[in-house]
Amino acid sequence: MNAIKKTGDKLNSFAIKWAEFVVKYKWGVLLFSILMAVGIASQGKMEFDADYHVFFSEDNPELLAFDGLQEKYTKDDSALIVLTPNNGSVFTKENLSAIEELTAEAWKTPFSSRIDAITNFQHTKADNDDLYVEDLSYETSSKSVADIQRIREIALKEPLLVNRLVNEEGTVTAINVTVKFPNKSLDENPMTVTFLKDIIAKFKEKHPQFDVHLSGIIMMNDAFFTSSQKDLMFTLFMLAAIVLLIIVLTRSIYSTVVTFFIILFSITTAIGFMGIAGIKLAPSSSTFPTIILTLAVADSIHILVTFLHNIRKKGMNKKDALVESLRLNFMPVFITSITTMIGFLSMNFGDVPPFADLGNIVSVGVFAAFVYSLTFLPAFLAIMPIKVKEITVVKERGIDRWLSNLGRFVTERPKQLTLISLAIIGGFTALSFKNEFDDEFIKYFDETVDFRTNSEYISQNLTGIYNVEYSIGSGESGGMNNPQYLKKLEEFEEWFKKQPEVVHVNAFTEVARRVNKSMHGDDLAYYKVPNDRQEAAQYLLLYEMSLPFGLDLNNQINVDKSETRVTVTTQNMKSSKLIELSERGENWLKENAPEHMHALGTSTTLMFSRLGIRQAKSMLKGNIVALILISLILMIALRNFKIGLISIIPNLAPVFVGFGLWALYKGQINTGMVIVFGMTLGIIVDDTVHFVSKFLRARRELGYDSKQAVIYAFQTVGKALVITTIVLLAGFIILSQSTFALNSYMARITTMIILGAIIIDFILLPSLLILVSKDDKKIKAKN
């Protein structure tokens, strides 16, 4: 212990005193740590918020614009029930009767405010000066063959129906269920989904001739909720994998038991924090148990491996082995915990609240793991009857021999390995810039999720799922009846219909044209917007008075009739294309319409399309802050500016290598991957800090030259780094099986980065340490 005292390292001295304190008062420390874990966990509360609004901050401009649009018209969400009869035609008496029946049942949906189907479509017809508005098909069972044929002809010529509620061939149709949630409880959406699935199951049992697909915002919310619950289940698989790995790699039952409790305490402490902070889980934050579980193991492994090495290889007694393990690992464990926390806390710079929640929850879990690793773990080991075997001859074998050989291999050719490593890293870095940032929110879910497969079916066979909406102002109350306004609105509608990406355009001008035609004896010559304002106002009033409850125009016209809503439905497309289309529409209005008609495009799909871009821009600042803080901490903690600066290279390089590999694998980055830089930067520092700290201790305490110090680092910490890497890889590989692409893609690229980190830390890092230390004289132990 004399060499240790000579270092004069205050942190070293504190670590020794702390270890001796824990060993001396082991029962008290053990009890205190357990009571602390239980006390914090008792405040825990896990609630799920599956509403898509959770992905947007309160001041998100796209969300504010969308909420503003909904407040002007109706604030509602919807579910789309798509029916495909196996006889290839919607328009038969049997099929229309079934659709009429399901439409009636759909009105019973909880919180429903409107049901749209081909059967209850409000068809207009004239009788002299009278206007009749009625369901297109009612009491269908009593209709004749000629009536059914007439209904088919009307429906397939109706712009408000074709490519919206029925396809052009008449082979697929839909029922749109609009709901208005009071937002008084979190079970409103699940209750609605359960009801819809129930009536559909009964419908299919009674009418097996239909294939049914269910989509819409309500089902997207349900997919978010289901994915969150599934991702939580990964924790159990990971826990089982961790237990098995630790048993195999440490060959110690006590190590396995204590690590299990560290994991349990860390996760429950994070859950307690959630309850105290009032955090509700979303798909992106529900992965926290698996991530904490994975990271919590790292601290324990380093302390345990060193402890077991001291007992098995050096023949130390239990107390000395424990004190020495804490002495050697206190600083690197502290630094890696702090840097990991900084990496995850950098997510708060982003514009996606669930990712910020994830960062905060994991940071608390990582800090808890650090605390319990320095309290519960050493106290537990001090109490357990761990036997010390007498060591006679120490032989390297297995992984220990492989690591020593690797260390010698690196020390013999540092220049060559550095050049080769930098060349390979440079190649992957160049590839990393070939990744394209783009999102398709339908593809947030994999092919096993019904919402995605149903949405893709609907897009291919009926209508698009993506849309852009505009609220077009007339500049005055009642101005929507102004003929000039209607004609310009009609031009905007026609321009959008010509765009190749557009599937359907729903605008009030279609209603105006249809009513004008009906009021002139259904003369096709009058299928145009009215030329007289007073006439247009009278027709609109007459039409609105004829509409039944629940099928009014409030979803298209605002209260004082000064603005109307235009909904453009598109094909499924990448976020960049949808944003481009939206901006083209905005520019058309600026260039061709008066200022009061200028409007910004908005919609749920457009919000998600812009979300990733906003997240990327906002996270850039967070990543820079995290990089600066972590770099400063490394320089200060290692007490060597040159080596601290050099160590930044093996911390940054794995990120570029990972994204380079991703360019070869996918080439497309989604919103969930934006957080990877800051998150993994904190994680991969673990390997670097532990390796460099052992290298410097060999130089400062044992007086080794750089090559001897590198071999010493491989021998003392190499095995722990291999074990922690295997654990990290196992955790993120399991998480990569998530059905939620934001989580699975993030986990997959993190796996690539972690794998790259261990290779770089075993090849490039020791080579650099040798090269920067080559002119130094042999370092003697400091006084």
C-alpha cells in the first residue's frame, strides 16, 4: 500500500477511506442502501400516454398551427374502417346492407361525433325549386337492382367519395369514424379501439365476405401504446440474459446476485423519479428499463472483475481485495457515470419530449447504479462468505491469454495500426455523410404491427394516409360566399389535383358546385361555383338546414364563415417530399391569391415530417455541449491534458464508424437516431476511461514505460471491458427487436457503435497512447 500513499491522489485517498468505511460498517451501509432504494421506489408511478401529441413540445410551431386549425373547425381524431368484399364489388344489395348496418353500429362508438360512409353520404337532388338532401343508400335491403346500379353510378362520379371513401373501381370502401375526446382520462383512446375491434369482430362473424382493415389516428395512438408495452417486456428477456452472462463470465454466484440487486434498485429508483417528476411513458421513453439495466451492469462488472482478480490471481484476502478494487475503479466508474449522464441529459436540447424524458430517467438510473455500486455492492460482498483460494502458480488462459497477446501485438506495431485505423475510420466517416435524413411516420412501426400493414393496404387500394391541410381565409365574416373567393379557392383545389403525389382534395368548393347544380334542376352546366354572393349564401343556408345531426359542415367551415378548410390527401411519401408539397401549396397561394388567402400547411403527418428536422437541429447544440463537457472532464480527471485530448479520438470515431456502417445498411436516418451521438458518446467513454486510467496508474505508480503500461491495461481491465461490451451489445440487440422503428433503429446503430468502440479502444487507443508517450522518460511514482 506504500506506493499508493505516495501518489498523493486525493481521490485515491477518498476511495480507500470510503472502502474501509463500507467494510467496517457493512451492515449499516447495506441496510441504508436498501431503505433508500425502497423509499424512492415507493413514490414510483408508471402511466402510459399514447396520444401522438406527447411527441411535440408545447411551443412546437407545427403543433400550435395544427391545434389552431382544429379550434377553428372541429377538434377531432378518426378511425378508418376499410371494407373489401370478396366478390369484387361494394355495390350489391347484400354488401351495401352490411355497410349500412356497420355504419349504424359505428355511431355507438364512444366519443363519436361523426360517421362518414358511402351509404350515409348526403346526396343532393332538386325537385323544381326544392332541394332534397338524403342518404345515398338507406333501407338498402328494399332497393331494386336498378336502385343499386343508380347508387353505384352516383358514388363513382362523386368527387367527395372517390379516392376517399370508395376507390375508382368500386371494389373497396371505407367508414370514417370521427371522435372527439374530452381528454379527462388516459383510457379514452383504448376504450374506443376496444369498441371498434369488438364491432368489427361481430361484423366479420355475421358478414364473412368482407376483409376488414382498421387505420387512422386513433389506431396510430393504439399502436404507440401497444409498442410501449411490448418494449417494456424486453426488460425481462434482458434480465435473464444478463444473469446468464454474468454467471458464465465471472463464475461467481455472489457476483450474479449482487448485480441483480444493483439492476433492480437502479430501475426502481428511476421509476420512483418518474412518479416524483410526474413523467408519463411514451414509446420512445418506455425503453428506459432495458437501457438502465444494460448500463447499470457496467459499474458492477468493473468492481467485481477487479475484486475477483485480486482474490483469484493475487491471493488477497477479501477485505484488501475489496478496498483495492474500489481504489482502482472509483475514479473511472465516477467519470463514466458522469459522462453517460451528460450524454443522456443532452437529449433535453431536443424538441421531442419523450426523448428528453428518456434521457432524464436513464440519467437518474445511471446515477443510482453508481451510488448502489459503491454502497450496496461492497457491503454485500463484505458480508458474504467468499472463500479465498491459495494461489500457487498463476497461468494465463482463455480470454486472459488472448488479451495479453493482443496487448503485445499492439505494442509491437503502434504506427502501422494507427495509420490503418485512421484510414478505415476516415473511410467510414466519409460514408456516414451519405446517410439521408428522412422519415415516414407509417414506418415508425415494423411489418408486424397491424397499423402499418393496414395503412399500407389502404394506401394501395383506397386512399392515402398522409395529408396536408390549409385554412384559407376570405378576409371578412361570411366571406366564403364571395364568388371571387370561391373561384380562387377552386383554382387552388384544381392546382393540387394536378400534382402527381395527390390522391384526393377535399374543399368546400365541391359542395358549392354540387348544390348550385342541384338548385338549377341538376343541370350540368351549373356544376360550378355560384356567381352571385347572395345566391351562394342562400344555397349554403338551405343545404345546411337539410343536413342531419352529425353530418354538418363544421369540419369544413369556421363559425363566422370567414375561413374554409382544404384537405389534401397524398400518397405515402418521405417526410422531405411531404414538406416540399406543402410548401409548394403555400407558395402557390402567395403567388396567385390575395394576402388574406395565404395559409400555412399543417396536419398530423406534416407535424411528424417536420419533427425529425427540428429534432436534428436542436440536438446539434446539445451534442456540442455534451462533447465539450465530456472532453473537459476527461482532461481534468486523467490529469494529463495531452492524453485527455487524445482520448477524444477513440470516443468520437466509433460514432462515425457506426453511421458509416449504417449508410451501407440502410442509408436513411429517422428521428430516433438523432439522439444517438450524444447518447453513445457518454456510453463509449466507459471503455476509454477505464483503459486510460489503468495505463496511467501503471505509469505513475509502477513506473512502467508506455508499452508495458498498455500490456498492463489489457491484463487488468481488458476482461472487464469485454464483459461490459458483451452486456451492452446484448441489451441493445434485444432492444433492436422493438416493433417501434424509432427505438429499434436507435438500438441497431448503437450496437454498431459499441462494437466499433471496443475494437478502436483495443487497437487505436493503445497505439496512440504509446505514440504520444514515446518521448517521455520512465515515469516514477509521485511523492
